[in-house]
Amino acid sequence: MATSHQSDGQRAEMNVGTEMFPDWINSQKSNQNWLRKEGEKFLFPGGGTMFPHGVGAYVDLMQDLIPGMKDGTIRTAIDTGCGVASWGGDLLDRGILTVSLAPRDNHEAQVQFALERGIPAILGIISMHRLPFPANAFDMAHCSRCLIPWTEFGGIYLQEVHRILRPGGFWVLSGPPVNYENRWRGWNTTVAEQKADFDKLKKLLASMCFKLYSKKDDIAVWQKSPDSSCYDKLTPSSYPPKCDDSTDPDAAWYVPIRPCLAIPSQNLNRLSLKSTPKWPERLDVASVRVSIVPAGNANAFKHDNGKWKVRVKHYKTLLPALGTDKIRNVMDMNTLFGGFAAALIKSPLWVMNVVSSYGPHSLGAVYDRGLIGSYHDWCEAFSTYPRTYDLLHLDGLFTAESHRCEMKYMLLEMDRILRPNGYAIIRESNYFVDAVATIAKGMRWGCEKHDTEYNVEKEKLLVCQKKLWYSKLKRATSTMNHS
Ligand SMILES: C[S@@+](CC[C@H](N)C(=O)[O-])C[C@H]1O[C@@H](n2cnc3c(N)ncnc32)[C@H](O)[C@@H]1O
């Protein structure tokens, strides 16, 4: 992941206001008042930030508390309640790939803002349903000032954090009630209340086999149990109870969060943070989870890796912008092991690897190699804002899905999430390439049909660019608003 060290302000300017945005969008943005830029910092309404000395100083302190952030042990992270994703943006520069997650709430379009900064982000909320990620995925989870009531409702929010964290992974919390001793006055509460909150949190985390790892100033770090020794001691009367085996821990599409602990299977001991190779070696190592896929083994993984290197090399000849700073936010709409993303690892971009929500759960293997992604069912809308991706790539998605959902709806969803002037690379059977080309023309995309690198008849490539166009109606409204 090639990135340079940039401040919050520089990052925003990097994407906002380039020629990719028409004037009327920029004028709309100038009217927004939910976020203020002050020097090198972004401030939410009310002026608060968890990073009073800049996010860099905050992460420097965190790195002192968690040495694994410096040596490639920690590679994947999730920021629950990300705001405008400054934490994830800073970590990119340190080689840690973060999924920034937040809903659209009173903090407005924070995830849209994050994506416009070129930082990986997805709309989501820790609430009643599991997040769209497999179990034992992230090396680290973080929440600063997200004010989620962690200890309420049987602790279900923390149970979800526990599920998605890799054994031995870190849970980092900053803001209330951490550091209540020094901060309680600003929080409109009493020191006794804050102490009680923090004690309750510590007790709940300990009962979930998290260990308090380190704590300094506003930051507290817990570690998820790296092995089964703590879970083995839980009894039938423990609180929270162990989950029974009735729900696959990896299933996460409309699966309600249950008030019980999902215990990592003993077979998955090799998924612990300690047993996972360090970044960047882990990118090319087949994890135990490749065998979740039929005929998945180390050889199949190696073959997949090699195949995508050849394919991406060919893509670059057809789309010279690929690998340059013109393409930043990329989605591989139906990946197996993240081979497309791995082949682009040296490019200045990031890839959201999407795995079908009802196929084999290969997304765990994607995380094991240090890449990020989400489950999704392409018969539904993806959890992102319009015009947020610069490139969409798919490989046989229509062949696989057209019996379930209509191709035109999938294409319309692609059109929604693709930025004007953004690209799509569609790898399909000859039949589907022609069918897509017809609908794409109706959406005013400019497309060219190409041979694949193997130059075979049965499979073709369609390389498209979404054009920038305005409906007459929108232009008139925009002119009226600004006259
Ligand atoms: C005060 S902001 C903090 C933003 C950022 N972490 C920071 O420190 O600047 C609170 C964040 O938590 C998010 N949030 C609140 N409840 C959440 C939930 N249940 N799941 C995910 N995010 C949540 C909000 O949308 C917002 O992004």
C-alpha cells in the first residue's frame, strides 16, 4: 500500500476538489456545516476530537502500548465509530489496513467523507445484527469516543467485537470511561458514576476472556485470549454463557447478535495473531481457511495468486490508469482469496474484497493474508454512498448471480457506487459481456470489449468508463439554488 504521510487536511484536499468533481458538487460541499477543518484537524459539531494533538501523536502513543503495531504483527484493523476515519488514514501510512465503520447518524455523512479522502470505509453499525465480516478476522479493533453502551443488553456489542477479533487480537478503547479519574468533569457526570462504568466494563471484558494488556492516559488496550485456556475454565453458569454450536461463527448476513460468547474452534488455533505470519510475508501464505472453499488447499491458493498476477498485468495494458494515483478506491465485487487485490498491493490504492454472503466463507482467508473485505449479496444495495469507488472489478459475477437477481439491477447498483469518470472491468463469458454492453450503453457508460490475456473465445473483458453527465432537471435545480 503506497501512501505518503499526510495530515488530515492534506488528505481531504487530495480527493475533494479534483477534476473528478463537477463544480456544482463542490458548491454543495461548501454549504456543509457538520464538520469543521481547523488547522490540520477535523472537528465534529461541538468541536470535539479524540486527537487534540493530531491523530499522529495519538497513534504514536498507541504504538508504544502495542509493539505489534510497529513490526508487521498487526496488519488489519477495524475502527467502530470511525468519524471521518482519521485513525484509519493514519494507520495506512504505518502499513496497517483499517476498515472504518460508522452509520449515517447525527454525525452526518462521515463515511462518505472518509471515502472521498481515499480511506477504506463502509457504512455499518454495531447493533442487533452481526457485522458483515467473518469470525476471527481483525488483528485489532478500535473505538475512540464512540459512546457505544458496551456493557448494556447483555454485552452484545462487545460480543460482536470478540467474534470478529482474531485470537490474541487487540481491543483498544479510548474516551469515556477510560481515564475517568482525569476527565470525568468534561463528561457531564460524576467521578463515582464513571468509575462504576469502567469497573463494569473491565469485569465484563475479563469474563469474556479479554485481558487488560496496557493502559495510558486516554487509551486502554485489552487482548482477546490467544488460545483456549481461558475459555476452558468457563462453566455453564458463566456470564456471558458460551454459544452453542447452532450458528456458524462465520455466518454474518442478517444474523442476529446473540448474547453469548462465540468460542474460536480449536482447529483454528493457527489463526491466532502470534501464529499468523507478519506483514508482508503473510500476503502470500495460504492460511488454514483456504480449505473452506471446495478443493481449497495451498496449491489452489498459489495457483490463484499466480493467475491474478498475470491478469492484472494484462488489465494494466487495457487501463493504463490502473496503478496510478487516478484510481484509489477499488472494489473486487466477487473475490475468492483476494488475488486481484494482492496483485495490486504495490499500487497507491486499496481494495474492498467482497465475498458472496451465501457462498463458501472464503473472506476469512482474505483477512488471514492481511487484506480487508466484506460479505455481500449483490441482489441488494452495497453499504456505501453513491459515487464512492473509482474502479469496480468483477469476475463471472453475472454468470453466477443472474438466476437470483436481474442483471440490470446489479448494473444500476454498480452505476450508483461508481464515481463519474470511474471505471469498471467486467470479466465474463462472451454472452454476458455482450448483454452487459447493451445495458451499460443505456447507462451512458463508454465500454470496449477486449480479449483476455489467454485470448480465448469463451471469456472476454469489458472495460468501461462511467461518463459524467447531468440530468437537465438537476442542472436547473442547482442553478436555482445558487442564484
Ligand atoms: C464522537 S464520534 C467519534 C469519532 C471518532 N472515533 C473520533 O474519535 O473522532 C462517535 C462515533 O461513533 C459512531 N457510533 C455511535 N454508535 C455506533 C454504533 N453502535 N456502531 C458504530 N458506530 C457508532 C458515530 O457514528 C461516530 O462516528
